[in-house]
Amino acid sequence: MPGVNSIGRQKSMLYLRRVIHFSLLFFFIFAPRVTFGAEIGLALFAIAFVLLLNVDAFTKFSLPRPFVLLCGVFFFFGLYNYCLSEWYGYEPSYFTGICIAGVFCVMYGWGFARSYPGRPDDTSKFMMELIRLVMLVILVNSVIMLFEYSVPGVKDAIESHLVQSDTSNIDYAEHPFRLRGLSSSGGAALSIVNALGVMFVVFLVWRNEMSGLLGLLASVVIAASNIFAGRTGLIASLGYTIFLLGFLLWRSARSGFYGLLRALGLLVLAAWFVSSALNFNLDAEVSRWAFEWADGLTTGKVSSSSSDELGGMLFLPTEAIDLFFGMGFFEGENAKYMRSDSGYVKTVLSIGLLFGGLLYAFIGWLFFKVVSVSHEYRWLVITVLGFMYLVEIKEPFLYQNFAARVLFFLSGSAWFIIWQRKFKSSTLSSD
């Protein structure tokens, strides 16, 4: 039957194209750099590929007008920092490069959504599908990390083809337990995006877009991978996983007798998870490092060596002109002030308190475009931004690293969905 065969081929092609887009999103978020004789940056490959898929939008000048605002704002911050860096004699490429990357990341989200195969007509469902896709990308990398720890030889095979960054303070090929999966790096940046993954799981379960059992399993997997990534994200992902369990128990308990049975089953499953975790053969060195903060729960002071070190990096410039207008310094050597890992301190030193506040407000405004797609995403956006503004104390997660790419991607995707909806409305009205 030729008609049946044609439909089968169409479904196969749709599935293949979605697998390709999934891979492109993985490459974009985790930015692995691989070497097979020559070094290849897969994030740049993904961006170039998606922009190529949308070349008609560029040639026809059909990009939405707000992109002029996007380019203008990031261009201003980048140019301002560049001028300050040159004036004070600091390396200008760090912050300026971040601003340029911000433009391309948002445009990537727009182009990805525009070229996504078989996208739903319902704009809210399309946004939900993209959030699910981001969660799956994070989950896959977490599964790879657990395989690296559990299966001998997997880590060696992966690290033999991943490029080790010159600026990283961890040699992942040699370190006994710090892992990164297929991402370009690990540490706090990886742990934070993993925590975002658990937040997306909670949201999907809350909206009945994912079963509670699968959601709980996915959350446990992502949280477990953070044992080998970073303690900040580990604490957050464990907290969100416990919240998910509590929500599932509450929802089940309100559903009558069968709901109580489901709640009992969840408690048994949770007890099994805890028992398995306690009996898991986790290396003592890993346990001491990952759960260093747990001892503070009994005293009411949750801290670790990294948090104590960060405490010494939280400061403000002593001179008013440096405080309000910055000095163009993001990273490197600075004879006037000590370097800091804190995102807020880096931003203030780079462009000052006034323009730094505008930058953070602009990023929040960008991500709130997701709410413009549908108000059902309001609490997700508020929760994610609240979490990101909090952890920005530690590092510049809001405009750099994996979590920033997720936020920029969803912002750009939401921008496309809104633009598409307005375009369809104007077309219908003209008809």
C-alpha cells in the first residue's frame, strides 16, 4: 500500500529530524569540544547549523524587530566594557565576548523554534515541548555521568575525545570522582543547570505533562549526578526532589482510597531510594566532598570549604566611580581589587552597579517572554529567576555557562512563538 508506506516514511523522517534537533540542543547547552584529529566546538557547530536552517529569514529580513533591541542592548554593554577595559588596561575580551554570545544564544533559540520539525499549532504546548526537550537533554547528560562512575572504562573512553579546557582548575580525565558527562566542563556550572533540570521535572509533573513516577525517577537521577558535579546544585536538586515527593504524596492523598494506595507506594519507593543510596558503594572521598555541608544541618550552619572561600570574595569597590560605573575588569590580574568568582562582583567591576542592574533586569525581562506565551508558565519563570538571582552570588550563571544558555534559549524560543502568533493574527485579519 503506497499510501501507508508514504506515511511511514514521513513519520520516520520526522523522528529523525527531531533526533537531530535534540542533538543540536545538547551540543548548544553543554558545548562539548571534541577532538578526532582536529578540535571541533560542537556549540558553534549547532549555532551555525540552526542559523543555516533559517537563512531564508535573514535573506528576507523577516527577523522580528525586537532583535534590534536585543543587539542594541548587548552591543552597548559590550562596547562600554570594552572602552573601560582599554582605558584601565585590562583584558577586554572576557565580558565583551559574553555579550556577543548572548545575542547569538537568543537568536539560536528563535531559530531552533522556527525550524523545529512538526511543531504543535498550540503555542503553549509548543513551549511545553521545548521545556521537556531541555529537561531530557539535562537528564541524558546526567545518565552519562552516572555511567562514567559506575562502569569502568566509560569515563576513559569519553575523556579521550573531550578537550580539556586550559582555564579549568579540574583535570577531569585524571580526577578520581569529578565528572562532566559530555559537557565542556563540570563543577558548579554543571550542577546549577542540573538543578534547573529538576525544576523543569517538577513543573512538568505539576502540569500533568509527565507522570509522577517518571518525574521522581528523573529527579533522583539528575540529583545523583550532582554528587560528582557540584555541591551548590546538589543541595538545590535534592531540595526540589524532596519537594516533588511531597507534592506527589499530597496530590495522591487527596484522591481517595486509591490515592492513598498510590501515596503508600510512593513512600515505599522513596524508602527504597534512600536505602539504595545509603547502601551504594560510594567512595569515601566522594562522600566527604559532596556532603561536607550535611554536618552543618545538625548545628544550623550549612557551609563547605567552597562557601567559606566565596565569603572572602564578596565585596564592593571602595571608590564610588568604580562602584557605580565599573572599571572594565571581569577576569585576570587586578592590582586594585582582588578577583572574585561572584557573578554580582564580576558584573559590578565590569560595568558598574548602575549598568549591572540594567543588565540583570534585561535578562529577567527576556526570560519573562515565556510568560507572554502563556500565563501557565508564570510560576516556573518566577521560581527559575529567583533561584538564578540567588546563585548568581556564587558565579555569573545568569549570563554565562550552561544555565544561561538554557534561559537564553527559552527566551529566544518564546520570542519566536509570540512573533509567529502575531504574524498569524495579522495574516488572518488581512484576509
